[in-house]
Amino acid sequence: MASTETKAPSTDAEGDGSGDIAGLEAGLDALESRVVDRQPWLRTAASKAFPPLIAIAIVLALWQLAYHFALKPHYLLPSPVDVGRSLQQKWLEGTLLSFVWTSVSRGALGFVASVVLGTVLGLIVARVKAVRAAIGPILSGLQSLPSVAWVPAAIIWFGLSDATIYTVVLLGAVPSIANGLVAGVDQISPLYLRAGRTIGATGLAGVRHVLLPAALPGYIAGLKQGWAFSWRSLMAAELIVNAPDLGTGLGQLLEQGRELQDMSWVLSAILLILIVGIGIELLIFAPVERRVLRSRGLLVKS
């Protein structure tokens, strides 16, 4: 009986100790997670929209001041109102959306092809040491090479055609996507890979269920950079590859403004290119990134 009575307190102490440890782990997890309080959607939208609107207002004000004090002649630096009128004219002509759609459709198709090729190439480079030693430095070099450098070669290869534009887009985006995936795979703990092999996740099943999910943060970073490179490559190609059969994208619109020496036209095209790039980031990549962070406990809704 005495021994039983002496054991009871020790059992309770052990239970309290495990509870304390569990509470400590939960507290540490909470400290490492960014908690986002749930707010009314109107307040959330206002809090997200207000800072960018303030920044845009400041830029427009500085632009208007530069126009007012004639830092450059007005034909070289039109006012924001002049650029707005140029956009309005294109809208009333019914051509504005067609310019945007031509470039966006080209960019989307080129990016999808880049994702397929970049993912396959990145997996091969990440998992095959001989391939990594052979072409790993080449991929890094291609990523740093300006996309416009490929335009003359692509014109010689394919002429003034869509193939030239897509070639430049692929050569600009694939290295970024592949390098992003390689970086993500390099950051995977070997424990995850061994656990996957233990449960039979090998070959394509291992890539699908273990490798890609574990490398997702680096992979998404590579996709974001790949889209930025593909969009810049597309604009560079459209600036130079100009033919009636190709249609008119934003890059061709920019080049037409340069040929006409119409700065309102040029700045309108630049503004549209910027809006499309920001829109793709906010509407596609930002939500995907937030979802990945939440799935890993790095962004928590309370």
C-alpha cells in the first residue's frame, strides 16, 4: 500500500510534465506563426488598397509637378492627364483590350510551356549529380543572360514569326523555374526522402507526393521569377519582332509610339505593361503563396 501511495504522486508529476512540454511546444509553434486576425472584408480590402493608392497618388503628384515646372519639354514629358487621354482614345477605338489580350495570351502560353520544361529539367538537375555538374552552371549563366540577347538569334532561326517570340520567352523563363526547383529540392530534409522511400513513394510517386510538396516554397519562388522573366522576355521580343501577321501586342504598341515620337503613346504602353505584371502577381501568385504558407503553419487565420 505504501509503495502504491508513493507512486501516485510521481505519475501525476509525469503527467503534468508532459502537459507542460506540450504547452511549451504549442507556444513555440504559435510564436513562429504569423497570426492574421479575421476582419470584415471591407476593412481588409481597405487596409490592403490604401497603401498602394497612397503610393500611386504620390507618384502622380511628383509627375504632375515635373510637368508643371517643365523639367522636360512637354512633348517629351506629357502630363498624367495626357497619358490618360491616350489610353481613353485607344479604349474608344476598341483596340486597347486586343493589345492587352495578344500579349497576355502569348505570355500565358509561353509560361505554361516554360513551367513544363523547367520542372522536368529542374528535377533532373536536382536528382542526377552528373547532370547537375554538367549543366548546373550553364543554367545559372542562362538565368543571368538578358533575354533580348536571344532575339537576333531567334530571328535568324525562325524569322519574324510567333516561334521567335516563344523561343525568347522559353529561354528567358525555363532557367529561372529550373533553378528555383533545384533550390527547393536542396532544402528538403533527407528525413522526408527516407520516410517517403520507406512507405513506398519512389519514382514518379515519390516526386509527386514527397519531392514536389516538400520543395514547394522554393518552386513557387522559381515560378514567380520565371513569370517575371517570361513577361520581360515577351516585351523584348515584341519590341523587335514586328510584322503585320503577328498582331499587335503591348511591346509592338510601345514600338509604334516610339516610331511616331508620341510620348503619351509610349507612356501608355509602359503603364499597361506594368499593370498587367502587377495584376498577375496579385491575382495568381500572391494567393498561391499565401495558401502554401498557411498549409505549413506560417500564416494562420484566427
